Amino acid sequence: MRVLVVTTWFPTPASPSTGVFVARDVAAIAGRHEVKVLHLCAPALLGEGDEGRRDERGFTVERGFTVERLPMDPRRPDHVARAARRVRTLVGDTDVLHTMAVSALLPMVGWRPDVPWVHTEHWSGLLAPQTLTPALRAARPVVLRMLRRPDVVAVVSEHLAAGVRRVRTGPVVVVPNIVEGSGRPSSRRAPDVPLTDRGPLEIVAVGGLIARKDPSTAVDTVAELRRRGVDARLTWVGDGPLREATADHGEASGIPLTLTGPVPPGRVQEIVDRADLFLLPTRAETFCVAAAEALAAGRPVVVGDSGGPRDFVAAPSGRLVTPGAPAQRWADAVERVWADCADLSAEQIAAPVVEAYSGEAYAAGLDEVYRSLSGDAGRGPESRGPGEPLVDVVIATHSAQRQTERAVRSVLDGTSASVPVRVTVVCHDLPVEEVAASLSQETLADRRVRLLHHADGVASPAGPFTAGLDAATAPWVSIMGSDDRLEPGAVEGWLSVARETGAEVVLTRLVLEGTAVATPPTRIGRNHDLDLVADRLAYRSAPLGLLSRAAVERSGARLLPGAQTGEDVPFSTRLYAEARVALAGGAAYLVGTDAGDRTTYVPRPIRDQLVCVEAILDDPWWGRRPAGQQRAVATKLLRIHVFGAVLTRTDPQWWTPGERAELARITRRLLEEVPGCARPLSLADHDLIGAIFDPAVSAQRLLDLAEARRRHGSPRTLVPADLRAALDPEAPLRFMAASLAATRR
């Protein structure tokens, strides 16, 4: 692909250390793609002869990409306007626009490119406004709004991703920084000797001498270690406005302190190699490349627990300390990490970071992002090869008696010939010939139809649907039950919504027995750029409609293997959280009800019925979600799955002590692991929760309470148990109003 990188951070001959990490990222991308860099350079950093250079007359950097430098002072509207004109010119000859660093978004105000747009963000100030100057703090809300505009925002850590997801509904992906090792790490000196016996302990810090890096605490920590009998010395690599104050503080504390000032990148590595341990009491980091590179050099680290380092700093080779903690705690961490690493070689310390954060891993991560956008059918037919379908529809069937012919024909006959569609019928644990016998000759002869055999011996729809999705090659996919059907024009309608809104998931209008299904109960009047929390997307468990195959792959969404019910709940939850979602009106997806062997509502053991609940709680991905998303999804799991499990088991004899205990266990786990998820639920809901936990409550009373909570409009169904949650999107009045509006949508 032809990639245009627009960045305000990049090395120049006059300032070779500025934006080194961006140059490293670009070099990795250039190993796979044709890259041009437009460096919107601060005028003070332009070297002689650099100003105004154009890429066609510019110079080629040794690592295989071209660079054009254009002076831009963000405070100068004329500079920003000139940069915008240049970006518009260059973007016409590119496949992907990739902006890097938040100030690179300034030339994009008021317009957007016709090509996919990726933005990479590192700015720690997004999550730590207390570290910013008053001017930057005032600009921060504007920056947050600008982050809503790119197609995908790539960030360097899960911590930063959580913050960005709070301000945008579009995809946010984690593509960590590149961490360059120095080849074979230098051997550690006397790692198994106690600190008080080993002679000098060379401690190194790398970073600007600024308040956010907290050099004062680093000095105090070394002073505390020396009071404990450790011959600790500190070398700080970097410069900044606190240089003089730090030097004075070091002299007053009586510690051996070296302040190197500005150092070329290669020289930094040499200094770290000579050190024994890395210490940085930083108060805010989105990643902390310096700490990662110290680990890659085989040196243990002690770093501020400021978000980004949590992704790679862990025992035994690293310790995190609360920012602002007293020097005693930092010294404790130094002593602990040294003891923990006594038996580790430099190579053993370096290996995890070097493997996880290589240039190849970075390039592969961005490749996936680029493919997800260039493969978007909304971008045009060029994303497909000749003869390839635009949409793959997967129909799973486990019985030749199902209405598979009707389902297939509804897709083929109801979709315009101008829309290349393919239907894959997955024959689940039955011969392909048996399913073929149930199809018409017209259908069997249609090149747009293929039959796929899938045998797993598991009575779960997850297996065949997953097999069909894995066999898909089109940029868009859709799944469909063998007794269901589409109204004419449904597929075209979905594609139209995707093109108009940039959505990666288009949820279809659902009709069951002539009645519209009121999910999801979105904000009234809202039909695109939907939010998992505000638009209650989790209530549409079935991901029916149009799904970007690249978005599915990027999100890691998978149907729950072996689940007989709820197999789509983890899939849809994860996908909706990671992708741009819209609703389609018009032609509907018609849910069939004439199958005699449907098992959706068949009572089964509570553990099996609620397997999707525990699958979500057990997923490491879930643990990284923002607390607001966790609460909203957990509220839905209580309201729909836990309470629904009671409602569908209407025979009191079914409720054995074992089943009651299992119901209570799963409910308690939800409430304990997601604090606050029951706050917006009604008084009637809490009546049922109380009965679930009380084995003395009869089964009949349990069932009566499950029915009572569904008498919508009665006083106890209208009032939340916690009045402070009355305006929560999940609170009874807001939820009921949205559900009513959804039925009329």
C-alpha cells in the first residue's frame, strides 16, 4: 500500500533525538509498504536547507522512506492552513493516511480524506491533565473531540486505549511501541550479591528533567538507599527545565549524581548497558519506551504505576510504585526487584519485551489495521479480487427438515444482481448430500451457493457458524438461521448504511411473528455511531445483519465453543465494544418460528444456561474494559440472562437445591466482580435478587417475583433501588422509554 504519514514529531538534522520513536515506527511500516512522511516541523527545529522541501525533490532516509519537511507552528493559522493544503494534495496519491501525534490532527479540521484514515496517539496528557500546562489543559477537550474523527485510532497501551474509548465510538486498537534491543544484552554485574555488599549500584533514569518525570523523587530514593548502606549512584539521561533544581537537590542530598544533558540515541543505550538498574518515578506515561528499552537491555526496572508500563512491567524483573509515593517505598521496590532478579541473566530479563515489542510485531499490528480499512466494502469494489463476493452469508443447519431452501432463496432472490453475494450452507453433523436433497435444482446449480460440511459432534450452533465465518473471504459477512429469511432488499440496505455512516457493524431490523424486536433500545433518534453503554448495544445479543470481516478479526470476537445457548453473547459484546455500529431500517430479518426442534427455550442446567455470563467474566479482554462498559454489560446480563433463566423455568419442581445454589453463585459473582451493576435495577428486580440468594424462599415465590418484575408500569418496576441511579441509561424509566421507542422505530 501507499501510506502517507503526517506527523509533527520526527528527527531533523538540527534535532536528531526529537521523535525518534516515530521514525522507528515509520521504518517498520516501510518494510512492508511504500511510505511518504510529511513532517510538519516546528520552525525552530528546521535545519539549513530543510524548509519547504517537497518529497519529489526531497531526500530518502536510509531506512527506505521519503521525508518532506514543512514548517508549521500550531499557533499560526496560516501555517496550519498551508499544511492542510499540502496534505490534501499528497493524499490524492495514497491508499492510507496515517497521522501520528495529536498536533498532526490540526490540518484535518473541517475535512476528511477519501482514503482510510488511521491516527496513532501517544500523548500522556490525555489521561493525566494534572501534568499539563494551563494552556494545554484548556486545549485538551478540543483534542478529545478531534480523536473521534479518524477511522481507527491506534494507541500504545491498554491504559491509553481505555481513555480514548471513553470519548469515541469508533475502533480503538492497541499497537504498542517498538522496543529496540541492543542485540545480545550486556551481562549483569554481580546480580546475586546483596545490595549492601556489592559495591556501587549504578542506577539510571532516562527522560526529560520535568515535573512529570519526578527527578526529585529519584534523588530522594538514591539518598534513602545510601542511608540503608547501599552505595547507590544516579545517572539521569536527558535535559529539561528542572536540570538546575535537580543538580542542587542532588548536591544537598549528598548523592553521586550525573546529569548527562541531551544525548544521541545510540549513546543512551551505552549508558543503560553500563547501569545495574533503571529507576523512573514518572507520574504519567502512555507506554514508557525508556523503561521497556531498559528491560530489553536486560536491566531490572522500577517505574511509576502510571498506566502504560502496566502492560510490560511485572515481577520478577520489574516493580510498579504509586506515583508520588515517599522515597522509602521506592527504595523498598529497588531492594525487592534486585532480590527477585538474583537468578536471572540479562537475556532472561530482556526476552519477553524484545519478543513482544519488535519492529515486526509493530508492523504486523498496523498491517491488520490497514487491511481492516482497505477491506471495507464501503470503500469500493477495489477491495475485492475479480469474481470475489462482496458479502458472504453463512447459514447453519443441523437438520434436512429445516427451511434451508427458503432461507437461501430469500438471500439470492432478494438481493440485486449488482451486489455480489455468496451463501454458504454449513451442514452440521449431517451429510452434505442430505442437505442437498432438500434444496432445489435451481439453488444447487447457482454458483453463488456452496455447501460446507462441519462435523464436531457438539450440539451447539457455535461450531458451524464459526466454520462458515472462517471460510468467508468477502469483506462483509452475515450469519443466518436456517429457518429465518430476509425481506427483499435487506442486503443492499445494510450496505447502504455502511457506506453512508462508515459503520463496521450494521444491525438489521428484526421481526418476530409480525412484531418488531425492540433491541437494541438505543437513544431515541440515534441510528449510527452507537455506543455500547449509552445505546445499550449489549441487548442485541444476536449479531444479525452485516459485519465487517476485518472488524471481527481485529476485535477477536469468537462464538463461544460448545455453548448450546448464549454462544453469541461474548461475540457480540466484544464486537460492539470494538467496532463502529449502526442500525438499518427498511427490509427486515424475519425470525422463523416453525421449527419443531428449536432448543433456544429448552430448560437446561443453570451452569449451561449461563455459561456465556461466566465466559465474559473469565475473558482477559473483559478485565481491560472501562468500568462503565463493564457495569452496563453486567446489568444486561442480570436483567436478560440471570432473570430470564428463572422466568423460563416455570415448574417449581425443576428448582432443586443444587440449581438454586448454582443460580445464586453466578449471580453473586456478577455482583461482586462488577460493583454497581445492580444499582440502576428496579425495586422489583432487587426483590428477585434477594430471593435468589435466600434458599428459604420457595421456588414458587421465586417464579412469582420473576413474573412481577415484568409487570412494566407497576410502581416497583418504575423506581430504581438506588435513586442516585435514576438517570442511568439502564434505569427503569429511561430503559422502558427507549424500548418503547425501539418498537416503533
